[in-house]
Amino acid sequence: MDTMSARARMLGRLRGAHTSPATSVEALDARIDAHFKARRSHAPLALDERIAQFERMLEAAHAQVLRATTSTWAADLAQRLEAAGVRRLLLDTACAEGKALTAALAAAVQTRDYAQPIEQWKAELFDTIDAGFTVARSGLAATGTLVVAPDANAPRTVSLVPPLHVALVYAHTLHADLHAAVAAERWYEGMPTNLVMISGPSKTSDIQQTTAYGAHGPRALWVVVVTDGDDETAAQHGVIR
């Protein structure tokens, strides 16, 4: 075998590939946008259809869904938490949703802010906190995925460490799919340093395909879908199914 000839042929192909016109990022983005827009145009989903699909996908992943209105969700969730035996709840009590839930909780349920470095209260966090409550930035109907942007008051630990994660998402923030969310929320203008996408409780399988929940995070996930008003549909679904 003529190794020099083989080397020359390989280098020639590389030079040819290098000098051929490269597809620009803008052109690639346009092709991707066109693909997803065309796919969604064939089967556009109204808001109620996005909510229903979002719920189906979450329930298929062993999450529980509570659909409620803006005026009922806090009381509905507080009742559910007490009935489930939650006694210590980690949440951001400074945000509007945290304040509403705190006000609705029974006296038996205590709240805890994430107000100090984890090194100073790791034992308390892992041993005594029953549930963590977060507010999702948005959701993806196609996969039943929560998009959560952690911050200093509600870091990723809130959704990761407690055995039960309770997430609230507003129905009007549900997107058809990831591409729709990226475009609508203009992610290209600046991504947060830590964006968490959650599609169910933590689960893993061993070599025998035995599924275990809670090995690497919460073993249970509740999702509260809040509608914009006291409409008839939401009133009919004001319980966890």
C-alpha cells in the first residue's frame, strides 16, 4: 500500500471540505425553525389541549397533577400537603406564590427558607425537610417537562434534595415543545447559569431493569397547574388525580 498516496488523498479530502461553503448559523437556525413550525402547523394545540397533553405526559412518568385556579391552588395544595404528612416545607417565602402557600398551610406544617449556605444546615436539610416547593418558569406539553430557573432564594437544592418536590406552573406558560419555549422566551438573548428541566420524579434502573425511585433526587413529584381564572374547566379539576 502506498502510504504517501493514501495520506495525500486524505489531506485532499480535508482541504476540499474546508474550502467548501459552510452552512451559516443563521441558515441552520432558519431550517430548524421551519421544520418545527411546519410540524406544529399540522396539529396546532389550543391551551386546553396543551394542558391535557402536559398532564398525560407527567402522569405517564409517575408524577401527580393538581389543576386549580389562581384563587384555589394554595388552599388545595395546603390540604394535600397536610394529608400526606408533610410537616416541614422548604420554599421561598418572599415570592408571591410562597407567601400565598404559607398563609394557607395548616399550623402543623412549618416552612423553611433557604437562607444560609448548605454547609451550615446540611443535616437539617437532609434529615428533616419533607418537601420542597418551587415555581417553574414554564412547561413543555410534548414531554411533560418543567423548566425551572433556580435563584438564590430557591436554588436547585430545593427541587433536588427533599423526598417530595412540588412545582407550580402557570397554564399560560405551557409551550408545545422545547423549540417553541426557546423561541417564545428568547433564550438566545441570555441563558441563566443554571436551568433545570424536570420530567418526573427521580428514577433509575439496575442491570435487571428494576426501577427505583428517589435514588438521585425526589421520589415523588407533584405539579400544580394554575389556570388564569376561575373557569369551569379548572373548577372541575381542582383535585389531584
